[in-house]
Amino acid sequence: MEEFDITVIGSGPGGYVAAIRSAQLGYKTALVEKYSTLGGTCTNVGCIPTKALLDSTHHYAEAAKSFNAHGIEFSGLGLNFEQMYNRKKEVVAKNTQGLDFLMRKNRIKVLQGSGSFLNNDSLKILHADQTETVIRSQKFIIATGSKPATIPGVAIDKNRIITSTEALALKEQPERIVIIGGGVIGVEMASIFNRIGTKITIVEYADTLIANMDRELGVTLAKILTREGVEIQCGKAVYKAENLGNAAKVYFRNKQGEEQELTADYILVAVGRKPYVNGLGLENTNVELNANGTIKVNELLQTTALNIFAIGDVIGGAMLAHKAEEEAVFVVERINGQKPHINYGRIPSVVYTWPEVASVGATEEELKKQGLEYTIGKFPFAVNARARAGMEPDGFVKVLSDPKYGEILGVHIIGARAADLIAQAVVGLEYEITASNMASLCYAHPTYSEVLKEAYTIAAGKPSLNI
């Protein structure tokens, strides 16, 4: 029976980062993965393929709608749906090949198969050929991630009632899709297919899109998507979906209880994700679960079996790849005797629609609920020189700051390159820099980042030079 210092179960962003950091620190490391490729949901059927398609469809939409304004003229614009999906596959393949290289480089033992605990110290791996391997390890890190969730009355059949996983593997372009859920996954899927001419309807239970983010972001995004042709029905409760053979139907009620229904080629369920612990054999260990199915951990991300840790989606919180990566480094370095920290209030969230949406820190709704005073600094992209040059006028930056000391409490962006701009705001929050200090920095001109500068300036109570 082979023995390891640290064994990581699951090779998503949390898992592979944990394995690499473990090996870097000199631990004999194993990585257990049930699928044939490394990378987990994010690399194979989540973040990476979604962004590949978002980029491809963005280019197509730009060519169809904006090129003439730039003086670029051509005829015969067409869409090769198969090639678009093939490029997505190539992007995924390069990323998984990169992970294979990193495992070899760091001398990490990769064990392909489903891992199941025999006890707190031993793990059985069932391989694809039905053979078994049993290993022992001083420490385990569970990083098995999550799977798509659904709601009562909606059974995912992966045929006509699908998730984003199946949507990323379609053979031909659908004419119509109804998306249940207006969160991050829902609006990104809507963007992909709407841009290439598929009729999209989003049915959302909350009264705005991306309801977990600052409300103004969701309201503005809804206006932009509606302008681009997406039908949005908020405040609607889905209670049933059925496969009709060559189509599917979804049934829902509005707040008055009135029943409605829609028929489409596919019903895409995007109502969030649930932790994946199936088959782990946790019943053979001292590991306990919370009522919502997540693994119970302490502030060190240690489970109730003290040699077993858990990170990422499987412990709940924001289901973000970069959150899992931070937790991976945190756990391994804590095992190593180091003193890293994670400030969960400084982890940014990003939605890769266009314009992009990004947020870090407290929302306006959260500050109101806590009874905290705040100052708002808000500045639109429409008056930014770089945004004008790039024909990207939509959106704004909203900075929330403490009126007494000027500390930044939250930054919320909807606009071009928001996903990249938010990193600067994270620095400001992490190091408790005031809005005045952030405004006093020199920003290159012309850049989208100047929208941040103006929002900081207004939040600091100073007049903007651009309005």
C-alpha cells in the first residue's frame, strides 16, 4: 500500500492548486481524479469553455453590428457553429494538457479513478477498468466541487432539459432556449446563444438578474440584455418542466399566482450548484456534513476528522474557482506551519457578459441592512474617452466608502473590461486604502481605468474633472 504525505481528491482549480503547492513544499503528493482529464468542472465544462464561446460569439456580434461604424466593410458574414465549438474544445484541451505537464513537473502522483474513504487514513480508488488501488495518507484535502442543482418539478434529463454542461456540447444551434435562472451561469449562457441568433428567454424567481450582486448591476444588465433581444421575466416561479420529444416546455407562475408556460428547443436549468460528496465514503470517516450538504469545516478548513481538510464548492460560500484556489494555498501552507489568511470579503465576483460585471466588498443593500452609513461615488463609462473610442458606452463604476474615514467598503462595476478593472479595487479594499488615496493615484490616459478614478474622486467628496 503506497503512502503519501498529502492526497488531494478532485483536480479542479482548488484540487490541482493544492497538489502543486503541496509538492512545492516538499510533500509526497497524490491527486485523485475520477474523470479522464484533469481540471474539474471549471476547465472542462465550466469557466474555460464558457469563456471561449463568450469570446467567439462576442467577435461574431461585433462583426454583425459594429464593424461598419469602424469603417470595416465586408459581405457574406456567416456562422460556423461546429467550428465555434471545435475551437472551444481546442482551448479546453490546451488547458488540460498544461495541467498534465504541471503534474509531471512537480512529480505529483495522479491516480485516475473514483476515490472512496475506507477510514480517516485510507482511500480506495476504483479505476475505469474496475481494478482497485488502496493508498494511505497522513493528510487528505477534499476538493470534489459541485454539480448543477435543480428545483422541485424540474428533472434534468440531459436531453431537452439540460444544464450548462450539455449546452456546451450541443451539435447544432438551437432556435430557442428558455433559461431557468438569471444568475451568473444563466446570463452568460443567454449571452452566448443570443449573440448568434438563438431566441432566449430568462425566467428568474428574484425581481432582478444576478440577485446576489449589487442591485443596480442587475437592473442595468437586464436593460442591456433586453436591448440586445433577450426576453427577461423576473419575479416568476418555475414549478414544472417536461420533455416533449423534439422540444421542451416550462411552467411558471407570477407573483399573482397566474400560470404561464413557454416551449423551446431546450430548457436550460441554471439555478445554482450543489456540493458533490457522492461516493466519497464519508460515512467511514469522522467527517460531518452541514444541513445543506456541505462539508463542515473550522476556520482552518479542517473537517471534524482532523487530518482531512476540505476546500472550494464542497464547503459552500461563493462558488468561485479563485476562491477555491485561495483556500487550496491556505490549507497546504497551514499544514506546513505557515500563517496565511483569507479575507472572504475581498474575493471578487465576475460575470462575463458584455459589458462585463464585477464586484468586490459590500453591496449597497448589505450596508443598508446593517444600518451602516456610506458615501456613493458613481461615474459612467459613457463620458470616458477610451470608452467612446472603443464604442463601449454602457455601464458605470460605483464606489461605496465610509463617510468618516473614507475607507472603501465596496466597488461595483458594469462596463467594458470590468473583469480586469476589479483587481485594482481588490487591492484598495485589502489594504484599507481610502477613496481619496485611490483617487490621487495617476491613471494612464486614455484608459477604462479612469472611470474608477472618477468614481473614487466623487466618493471622496471631490468634484470630478470630467463631468
